[in-house]
Amino acid sequence: MKKAKEEFTVINLPMGRECVILEGKGKHYFNAMLLAGGNELKFVKYIILELALIDGVLLTENEIDNMHIRDTNAISEVISLMMSNEFGIG
């Protein structure tokens, strides 16, 4: 049996859907960095694609491109918080 993916949190998006944000690991960070090719704006997109699930499935690039900006921003803010030192770690 596969181990369940670790959740960082679950958020209710402004447009009414529920989104699970996975606990970020180095593999997510480095994969997003690689895909972004050093572009910080693309990094935000790719880290969302690595960590955000809706209906139990990771988002696709097409889905995030067509997602309401309020939902995209809400997901980005939560991932940014997870990546920050706001929890007093370190």
C-alpha cells in the first residue's frame, strides 16, 4: 500500500473549490526550479503544479492557466507562507 501524500494544509479557494497543498520537499523545489529555467515567475507556476491538488489530483498547466486569478493567488500565498520562515524554524 502506498503511503498517503503528506498534506501541509487544505484551503477553500475564493471561487468555491477545495485545494490540498502538499508538504513541500526538496524534490518539489528542485523540479520546479529546473522546469522554470531560472525564471522566478515560472517558478511560482511550477511549484504550484508540484504541490496543489484539486479533487485529489495535481493541477495541470492548462488548468492553472485557466484558473481564476483569485484562486491562483490564494494557492500561491499559502505555498509562499510554507516556504517562508514564518513558523520560526531555522
